[in-house]
Amino acid sequence: MANIPYEIYKELEESLGKERAERLTKAFEKYFETQKEEIKIKLKEELKDELLTKGEFYSEIKRLEEKITNLEKTLDLKIRIWFILIIALILFTNKETLEWLFKLFGLIK
């Protein structure tokens, strides 16, 4: 139980008498104890609502990993497309390369 400070008890004892002061301090202690328990329960409930559970945390991690994997695949595809485009541009804008390609495929002798 929560004890009230000695100075407060002495003041109550002087003004109300020993018996009434004891009853009053016991009533205060009981009241403070119930308030303490109620506050504990409310705080616990609020924390439960605010915090993630372990399962929620791991499911969120899994979701983010899947998203990263999808982004990697998309980025890989874009890099491949750009690589092919750059190679094609280099080949088709170079006159000597074009002649070589045409000779290779038998379009020019």
C-alpha cells in the first residue's frame, strides 16, 4: 500500500485525533491504491493499442521485403531495356557498323 508522508499524518493526528487520523490515512491509502491499479490497467491498454505485436511486425517486414523484390525486378528489366537501346543506338548510328551488319546478313557484298 502507498503510505502517506509522516508530516501529513502528524498534522491530521493533531487536528483530528489519533483514531480519526488513522482511519483517514487508511482510507486515503486504499483510495490511492485503487487509483494506482486503475491507472496501471489504463496505461497497459493504451500501450497495447499503440504497440505492434510480434506477428504484425514480422508481417510488415515480409510485405516490405516483397515490395523491395518487386522493385528490384522492375529496375532490372528497365536496366536491360536501356542497355539494349544504347547498344542498338550505337550500332545503328555508326556508318561502319551498319555496313558490317549488312555484310554479315548478306544485304551488301
